[in-house]
Amino acid sequence: MQRTKGFTLVELMVVVLVIGVLLAILVPRFYRQATNTVDGARIVANFQYITQAIGNYASDYGKYPRQLSDLNAQSYQYLPEVSINGNTIELDGLVYTYAPSDGDCRGGPSLFVSGVPTEAYNEVKSYIGERSIKWRFNDGRKTVKLCL
């Protein structure tokens, strides 16, 4: 009897099993890394969005707002699609807080967010750089602060 060249069913099943195990290990890592990048970028974008509105207010009135709710209390709303509660704004599940006077920022105003997930916090920190003049990081509380 002549034997034909090829793989047996058992050999093919072993190869498929090995590929499946490798995918089960690698896919969650890549997904988690991609998600964290989006989260970090979203946090930085939210900072830019809010600080742009604060800057526009300061440009129009010659001073920073006393509280964030002042941004939407005027006839022109600087953040019309955002719900502001006093000095806090909630965006993407995180609460951004405005401080009109902050000792860390030489008495000037600041905007900060606490409780950032570790992966997103590390992404923001690596994106901004630890030695930035305007940004402050608190590793223990996972707080990102921007001095205005």
C-alpha cells in the first residue's frame, strides 16, 4: 500500500489547539493596550475641551470664572452640551474639578481629575511627560492636574 504525503487529523488538531492558546493569551493584551490608549487620549482631550472654554471665558471677561457653573450662566454658554455642578463636570465617567485658587499652581486656577484608572493614568503621564511645567501628577491618588 502506498502512503500519501500529508498531515493526519491529530496533527492538524494539535496545530489548531496551539494557535488557539496563543490567541487566547495575546488578544486580551492587545485589546487592553488599545483601550488604555483611547482612555488616556480621551482624558487629555477632555482637559483641552474644558480649558478652552475657561480660556474663552477669561478672554471675554478679563478674569477666570469663580466656578465652572459660571461658564454656562451667561447669555453665551461656553460648554452647552455639558452638565456642570458647581465646580465639577462629569465626562466619560470621570469627575473634573476646577479650583479657582490652587497652591500647587502658584495661587492660580487649576483643573484636575482624580481616580483615573492606572493604565489610563500611565498613558496620560507618558503622553504629557512628568516634567511638564503646567501638569502635576499624584501617583498615590492617580490625580492629573493642569495649572491654567
